[in-house]
Amino acid sequence: MMKKWVISGPAILNPDKTAESVNILVENNRITAVSEKDISSTVKIKSSGIISTGLINSHDHLLGNYYPKVGNGPYENWLPWDNDLKSAPVYQERCQIENRDLYLLGAYRNLVSGVTTVSDHMPHFVAEPFYDLLPVKAIRGYSLVHSVASFALAWGESIDAEYKKAVDNDIPFITHCSEGFDSETVQDVTNLDRKGGLGDHSVLVHGLAFSERDIELIKKKGASVVWCADSNMFMYNRTTNIKMLLDKKVNVCIGTDSSMSGGENLLYEMMFDKKLYKKLYAEELPDETIYRMVTANPAKAFRLAGHGEIKSGYVADLVVVRDRGGSYVNSVVASGLRDIMLVVINGLPAYGDAEYIPLFESLGVKYQELVVSGVEKVIIGDLLGLLRRINRAVGFKKEYPFLPVKY
């Protein structure tokens, strides 16, 4: 049975343009019309919020989301942080929880912040059993290695073999790159290129040690970079040379990393990045640039056809945010958890304010009522049951800043 409905609002926001008083027709999982004229449908929703394409989190480890952060940096590279993590009491606490529930926890962290698609940097054999259970979309088509240096975790095959998979299947090849300052890691870009892993399918995460030569080579090869500023500052008290990357027009995306090293969620990350950029360079990072880094840029980097824009024929991934009264794009970039009014994934509502209950019911979407950040909400799945299962596993009521749920 076809799911057909219309949503309208004061404005729709795209990476390159804004349109006011527009109607969006959704049929099954696709946007089939975007028009200023009225569109006929038995299910019609008029929103007071700004309608954006769904947000894309370009780097997370869903299995690794928990709280609090762990670390006593700054570190030389990721390995001593990982050793500190594995020896921390909170890691032992996390190990009491089933992998399924950790995956769900990470997915809900993303959903309530307006994320519709997430790049989960984990080997396929670990991740695939859980992707069909999640309330958000995890990117399924990718090849990967953990990182470039000799002490990388054994994820995937060799760099050249994984990159060949990416080219042959037109999927991204994802790796941590230049995450540290030891003598080997600072040569990551050169070594990645030498080993056949640097090209237009490459997605390089972190890039703390990128030199100007590295960045020029990345641009020449057409690779993309993921910026995880909060995690970088927490672990290393440094981040990538984001200004040079942007000045040289490298395709840059924003990721959160896991909550055990990174910020609360993608909304927090956007504002953190904006403040950090001003602190580092004494100039503003435009909201429009940040917005592209969570929409169109990752759609390009991860080769997500039909994503990253509100356009007829594109996948119906949408987020509606409260109108903050300034620019439309600022309403997205500066939004908090309370401002996420509705999230639509593959044409169906997944999360939203209680006022959207009629939409869920009209489309036959089962939901759970709850209070998030003091606002009455509805959500797909069983988030409250998940939180109670985790409480039983760890033996007490666990609280998460990234999921401020009343229960």
C-alpha cells in the first residue's frame, strides 16, 4: 500500500538555496514533488518549523557510544587512548551491555539530534547483524581499514584491496588517517597514496597531522575529509587544519566520533566547531559552510545518490527544526535537542514532537510516547525498554547527556 502525504512549512532549506511556503509530496520513500502550489493528499501536515534535508553524521562508532568520556590526554596517537579506555571502570561497565543494545543506544543518540544517516566505522562482520534493528540508517556500502599505520587494528584486508573494492562497487573507502603525531602517523597520507588507497573514493577521518603538502595531495586526488573537532580536542588538544582544507576546497564533512571521546551529538558538534574555528582563526565559520558539511558534502563523500537535498526524486529523509527567528540555516546549525520537531526517514516519521502523532497514526507507524529534554515526544521502537534493559545490565539507573529522557 502506497504511503502518500504532504508536508508544508514556512521554508525549506537546501545546501544551495532556500524556498519559502513550499509543499513537499512524499510517496513511499521518495520525494515526488516540491511545489509552491497546493498539492492534493488525504494526509497533509502543516508545520511551523524549517524543513531541512536529513542530517548525516559522517563518523561514529555506534557500538562504542556510552558515557562518560574516557581519557587523560593529550595523546601521541589513538593507541594509548584506547589502552586507557580498555582499562577504565566505565569500559568494564559498558561490557555488561549486549552489543545489540549498545548499537541501539548509539542509533538513538543520532536520531534525537536530527540525524537520518550515520557512517558507523566498524567492520562489516561486527556491524551487519544490527543494522536492520536501528531507528536510523547506517551506511551499508563501504570498504575500510581501521587506520594506515603499522599498529592499526586488523579491520578489512590490505589498503589496496579495500580501495579496489570501493572503486569496483562505487562505495566509499573509509579510514582514520593522520590521527596523531608519532613519526609513522605523520606520514599517513604519503603512505596511503603509496599503498594505493588515496583517490576520489577515499574518506579520511581526523587528519590532525595533515601538512600543506598532504592537503594539496588530498585535493588533487579528490578525497574527502571528516572533521571530528570535539573528539580531537579532547584526545589531542589539537585538530586538523580546517581553514586550509576549506580554503583549498577539499570536500569536508562533520562527524561526532563516539560519545566516549566526542561531543554529545551532531547538533552539539556543529556549534562546537563554529566556536573552535573562531577561537583558532579569529573569524567566523559561516553557517552555510557548516550546513553543507552535514548534508551535501557527506552525500558526495559517501556516494549516497538521492541524499543531501530536498528535491523531486530524492530519498525522503527530512528534519524539521524550530524557527529560531534568524536565518533559516542558523535555525538548523544552532538548534538543540528541544528544537528537533520531526525526523522523517525513508518517507516515514521516526521521531518528533507529540503534535505529530496524527502523522504517525495516519501512516500506520507505531510509536512510543516519552519526554526528551523536557519536551513531549514520540519515537519509533522501544527506547524506554532499551534504557531499562541497560539499567538492569549495569545494576543502576544510567543517565546520558546525549539522551536526556525522562523515565
